[in-house]
Amino acid sequence: MLTVNRYKCCYCGACVGVCPAAALELVETWLEVSADCKECGICTKICPVGALEVRA
Amino acid sequence: MSMKCDVVVVGAGPGGSMTAKTAAAAGLKVVMLEKRQEIGDPVRCAEGVGKRVFCQMVKPEPDWIATEVKGARIYAPDGSSIVMSEDKGGSEVGYVLERKVFDRGLAMEAARAGAKVLVKTRALGLRMKDGVPCGVSALRIGEPLQIEAPLIIGADGVESKVGRWAGIDTTLPLKDIEICAQFLVSDPKIDDQYTEFFLGNTIAPAGYAWSFPKGEKLANVGLGILGSRSKPGEATRLLCAFMKSHFPNGKVVEMVVGGDPCSGPIESTTADGVMLVGDAARQTDPLTGGGILNAMQAGIIAGEVAAKALAAGDLSKAGLKEYEDRWRADIGRHQARSYEFKEFFVKLSDKDLNQLIGSLSKEDISKMDLRGMLRVLFKLNPKLLWELRHLVV
Ligand SMILES: Cc1cc2nc3c(=O)[nH]c(=O)nc-3n(C[C@H](O)[C@H](O)[C@H](O)COP(=O)(O)OP(=O)(O)OC[C@H]3O[C@@H](n4cnc5c(N)ncnc54)[C@H](O)[C@@H]3O)c2cc1C
Ligand code: SF4
Ligand code: SF4
């Protein structure tokens, strides 16, 4: 499962732009993860503050 | 609720506002949606723009500009530096803006030209009729809003969805996005007159660090690294290290993070009833990451083409071809060139970077533009730059 650490997230939208599944949506300060997430981990790599993690 | 108009612009950044302003001034009924409750905030930008091109497009209000700079100084990894002068060289610098004020100001200009601006209104998807977009569904302050319009402009930035909704895949591969972190820093060490660029694979792998002054010893100090060289939290970690080595006494009063497309021109920025503008169309300069001016320029073109296409009654992809042609002839051409430089630049070792910058130390490049400087670089380092010879003529 992809988890968002909301205490870290700076709601920049970079992860939304790289997600190949279009599974992320930034609602102002709230990052939403949809059921389309493939848990590929691409977004976790680029988060500038390390707010994203794929957990088993 | 529902409403009807000629053009819906999604996103009220510089790209969206210029599109809305141009289209409204041409007499079209324009609605511009912005999902944030405050336009321009939070900022995702170092705020540098070339003065000349900027002033060709807008008459800046004094409070849009934080400071005006003289030129750019570039540091090699070994600490040696060269200076390029503003009036010729760094067309990327000139003004450092106050984007919170500027973005809102530009949206206000669009509103004054006649566009309806809706804030805290998020586009959720395209409305379709017979397979062709006929408007957008949105959520306005949490309530559903249906907008009927034959033309939709996606100016929704790096996180753009409009393109994907219309079948254009704008996903950025990790090698085509710069991941950035930035602090607004107060420090007596800041050079108020020059934008500064710091190169080096330890400082910012396949990117650079910067200091863009905002007046009175205040500056946007940040860095960008290539997505393919990033790992979780790396941009912020590297920025903290950079602060320690370069501005150890700097006081941080604001934090910014963000992704900046550096893909070069993408295959398509139009679909039936849809045009993409600015970061949504990945129209940033791949080498510098500058995207404000390109977004504004593309917005003007999109606004003009919108008026023509509506008058002609053809909003199909073919009817919007003029938009593709015009931005590609100008912005796209520069982007393609810049992309080749970027692809080369990201491979350079610190030794290469030191050699290149060191080779210029005895040359007078203060009056040169970027092209002139590259020509001199090529003459002095033919072996290292052999791959780029076709670009330096
Ligand atoms: C750290 C960093 C530093 C940079 N430094 C510079 C620089 O010094 N100079 C420069 O020229 N460029 C710089 N850039 C690039 C520059 O910020 C962008 O190119 C520029 O903002 C693009 O403008 P735009 O109008 O296309 O998009 P944006 O300014 O990103 O605006 C898009 C807008 O669309 C809104 N939106 C998104 N989705 C929806 C939706 N579904 N519904 C409604 N609204 C939506 C967003 O909230 C946003 O307000 C930098 C970028 C970063 C990340
Ligand atoms: S990239 Fe990181 S900081 Fe930016 S919106 Fe995504 S989770 Fe938040
Ligand atoms: S893990 Fe992959 S599919 Fe899931 S949100 Fe991140 S990039 Fe998208």
C-alpha cells in the first residue's frame, strides 16, 4: 500500500506528474491515492521530502 | 449548479491567466478555474524571469517584482566562478518576482479583461458528448459544478490531468523532471545584485543549486536534482547540506518544494476541444527549468488561437493546429536545443565542469550571450564538447 505521511507532505504535486497510473490527485493540501495505484514506487523516489512509502 | 461559456481554463498560474486574459480580451466568454483558495500560494518557484521578454508581455506592477538583478554568476564545483551580464547573457534572469503577488495580479488582469475567475474550484474531469469534450465537471467549494464549453484549456501545471483526460499522456519520466527544494533565506552573505548558480554532482546531481536575491539580503536558495538521480527526501537533504556549506548562518523563513518538467517538447499538446499550456504542456526550458515566460507566451498564443478557432467553428484537433505550429516554432525550437544541452550536461563529472568553467576564466564573457559563451567554450574545449558540435554554429 502507498502511504502518505501528511506531516511531511508539502503538497507540491511532483508525485502526481510522474505517476504512470494517474493514481494521485492533489486536493489543495491533501494528496489522494486512488485504487488505480500499482504500488510501483516511482513517486516515492522523487518526493522532495520523503513523504511517500510503499508498505507491504 | 451549471454554467455555459466559450472557453474553460483549468489552472490560474501564469499560463492560465495569460490564456484567459487574451481570450477574454478577444471577446470570448471565459471561465478560469483554480483549485486553490489562494492563487499563487504556496509558491513552487525560484521566481526568476528575463526582464525584456517579460515586459513585452505585461506591464509589471511594482509590487510584482522583488528585485532586479545585474547578472548571473556561475560557480564550478571547485569554487571558481564566472560572471555573465544581464543585458546580454542571462536572458533567464533580470527580475526576481514575488509570485504570490504576481500570479494573483495576472489573474486579476484576466478578470478585468472579462474572464470569470472561480477559486477553490477543482476540475474533476471532462464532460463528453459523442466522444468529444463539451465542458468540465468541477467541485466548487465542495459543491458540484457543471460547465458547458466547446473548448478546454489545460493550464494545470506539473500535476496536470487535463491532457490525460483528453488522451494525451503527459506522465513525466524520472529523467525528465527536476526535483527541487528551496528555502527563503536571510543572510548577510547574500549577493543582492546577482543570481548565483552552483554546479557540482555532490551539491545537486544532474542539476544545480541557486541563490536568487529578493532584496535586502534575502534570497530564494534552492536546488534541483534530476528525478532519476533522486531518492526519497533527497532534495531537501541536499539543500540542508548546501545551506551548511554555503550559508551556515542563513535564517530560513519559508520552504518550497516542487517538480519542474525538463522533458523538452512533448508529442502533442492538443486534442479535439483541448489545448495544453505551460507546465501542463511541459513547455519549460529543460536546461534552466525556467517556465514562467514560456507559459505566458504559450498562453497568449492559445488565447489568440481560441478566438480564431471559435470564429471558424472548428475546435477539432485539426482546427487547433495553429497553436501547435506557433508554439513549436518558437518555444519548442528553443526547448529542443536546450534538451540536448541538458542531456549532455547531466553526464558531466565535476572534473569536466571545473575544466569548462575554468577555461572561461581568462576570457571576457561578461558581454556575451549564452550562445556566444557556448561558442567560446567549444573553441576552448573541443574534445569534451565534441558531441555538441552541431549545436554550436
Ligand atoms: C522549485 C522551482 C523553481 C522554479 N524556478 C523558476 C524560475 O526561477 N523561473 C521560471 O521561469 N520558472 C521556474 N520554475 C518553473 C515555474 O514555476 C513553472 O514553469 C510555472 O509556474 C508554470 O506556470 P503554469 O501556469 O504552467 O503552471 P502553474 O504555475 O503550476 O499553475 C497551475 C495551476 O493550476 C492549478 N490546478 C491544477 N490542477 C487543477 C484542477 N484540476 N482544477 C483547478 N486548478 C488546477 C494549480 O493549483 C496551479 O495554481 C520553477 C519550478 C520549481 C518547482
Ligand atoms: S511529491 Fe511529496 S511533498 Fe510533493 S505532493 Fe507528493 S507526497 Fe507531497
Ligand atoms: S506507487 Fe506508482 S502507481 Fe502508485 S501512486 Fe506512486 S507512482 Fe502511482
